[in-house]
Amino acid sequence: MQVSVETTDGLERRMTVELPVERIDGEVQNRLQRASRNVRIKGFRPGKVPLKVVAQQYGKQIRDEVVGELIQASYFEAVGQQSLRPAGVPAIEPVVNEPGKALQYTATFEVMPEVTLADVAGVKLEKRVAEISEADLDKMMETLRKQRAAWEKVERAAAEGDRLNIDFKGTIDGEAFAGNSGEAVPVTLGSNRMIEGFEAGLVGAKAGDELTLNLQFPEEYAHKEVAGKPVQFTVKVNSVEESRLPELDEEFAKSFGIGDGSLDALRQEVRQNMEREMRQALTEGNKQVVMNKLLELNPITVPQALVREEAEALRQQMQQQLYRPQDKSGIELDVEMFREQAQRRIALGLILSELIRSKELKADTEKVRARVEELASTYDEPQQVIDWYYGDKGRLSQVESLVLEDAVVDWVYSQVEVTEKSGSFDEVMGRG
């Protein structure tokens, strides 16, 4: 077998492979002989069909099978011989494929890039840190009270925080538009769920009032057909309700599953949940800081074949999420929407693989166990969830990958100059 390789563009290689005629013809003859013992052809007894007749009847089919199999086998043999690491499926074109002649074909493919990691010594990185304060806990308790609030109708004018039940109809230049009306729609003043000026325009309204609001859709409004356009809403207020917050008492604590109604026990459970959420947010936020820096320090060209595969996988994943089983429909997404994300993921995967290999990082078994237990802690039967992870290597490997990423983050932070940035619970969670 003769092999030659040329670089065509970037990571693309064109490999030419030539197989001697003896290798093809020899295998074809072997298969023809085996076939002659089994084929049934009219006029000949089984096993007595002349080889020449078998060749006339089945020769082309057998040769095509042999050529296909030899191309596949020799391709992998050739890339191994040349110490190449192909990325994606090759495009194979026969150059010479005639009986009695050496088989020659070209395989065009991309190769995996060589990743040489930049030194991180002297790099400065920010690391987010935070603790749950009593003020954070008090605020969360107040949020829980609001979630348990009861709504009562009032006859007074509406104020910030009240909930109104309204009918509305919107027009643009006197014409209706998609989604322009609604009946018995609940609107909480100050929630900022409606476009700017809508909720503010209802402050002071009473049940039975009818109002006209002259507003404008934001330029960046999701529905492009009305974005930036002036709109007039006619609104009828059906009712005004104010919230009645529950007392922080034994009954309130029991409503959250605290058997003895202890507020201290409720606060402790709430704190633990907040700490878990904050720890996860800090881990993810700091991981993104590290990953962004690794990408910045290690610009690499990635195989577009892998990018295309990853982008298609992301597209299919999103389409499944958007699929509506009730009417068996969904949104058809353009794969180009996911190319940038796919490019980043492939590049980052190559960088992380090399860093893990070169620094001999491992997924510590105790840390894997701790991560599984943390994931299980939010369920009613944690042990069942733990057993579920440990009962399948595939599921456990997903957790091991997360722990390996944490090991990368820890290693990078151990090598760079770290500046800690303190923040509140709301800031860490993106709420402040």
C-alpha cells in the first residue's frame, strides 16, 4: 500500500492511497470461489457452477463489495501509518477503480489540531465569593411570605403591589394586531410584566374604571411586527385586590413541611437551600471566568466537521425542547444559529482535554460522591437518586465530567493571581 498526504487548507488533508492489484483481485477470486459452492444458477447442479459463469453473474457485485471494504480498512490503516488524527467522516473519491489495475482513491478530511497550552503563571483572575447574611435570610423569608399571600378585593384606588383583573384591547393606527386583546387578565402593579407605562397607567384606577393608555412598544420587543410602534390600549378594570401576607408563625412553618412548626427550623432549612443554590451559582460563575480565560489564552483552529456535528446536535436538542406534543408541531430552527456555540464548545473541549491529560487531573471519587449526594439532596428519597447514578456508568460519568471541570477550575485558580470579589446572595444569583 502506497500513501501520500498533502495539506490543502488549514486542518484539511488530502490523502492518496494506492492498493496493489493483487490485493483486490486475490480477495475477489476467493469470494468468487466461495460463492461458486453455494449459488444456484439454472442449468447447473449446486456446487458445480463454473467459476467463469459465477464471475459473469456476480463478479461486479463481489468486486464492488471488496473495493468498499478494502477502502474502509485501508483508510484506517493509512491514517495510522501516517500518525494522523482525523476529525469527522472523510470524503472518499476513487481515482482508479478498474479490474486488473491498482486501486487508487483520495480521502479528504480534517485533522485534530495540536493543542499547546499557554502558561497561566502571572495571569490575573477574579473569583466571586459570598456568604448568606441574616439580611439575605430575612429577605428570603419575606419572599416566602409573598408567595403564600392571599388576595382580597378592595374598593379603593389601585396602588403599587396590588393585583388587578382587567380586560384590554390594543390597536396600532386603529388596527388590531396579533395578541392585542385579553379578558380577565391578572396584572400585578410593579411586576414589570407588561410594556413600559402599562402598569404605571393603572395606578389609581378603581374597579369599574375604563382607561385609555397611549404607549409605545420597545424597539427590542420580541414581536418584530409591532416593535417600536405607538399603541393605544383601552382597559377595563374588573377588580382590585391587595395581598394579605401570612404571619411568621407555627402555621406558616408547617405549610413548608416543618412538622413541629418551628420557625428556627424553617429558617435553617431555608438557609441550607440558599447556600446550596449560591454554591452552585458561584461554582458555575467562577467556572465561566476560567473557561473564558482559557479560550482567550489558547486560540485554536477547530475542525469544521466537528463544529457542524455539534451545531446539528444542539439544533436537534433545542427542537425537542420546543416540540409541542399536543399539536405535534414545533419551530424549525436554522443550524447556523448554533454554530458559534458549537465552535466554542469544541474549542473548549480540546483545551480541557489537553489540560487534563498534561496535568494528570482526575475526578476524585470522594468529590464525585459529594456531588452526587448534593444533586440527590433536593429529592424526597435521596438514596434512591444516589443509587440511580451509581447504577449506571453513563449517568455517573456525567457527574465525573463535572468534577473534572471543577478540578480544572481549581488548578487554574491555584496557578494565577486571584482577586476575590464579595457579593450578596441576590448579586450572585443575578437578582441584584
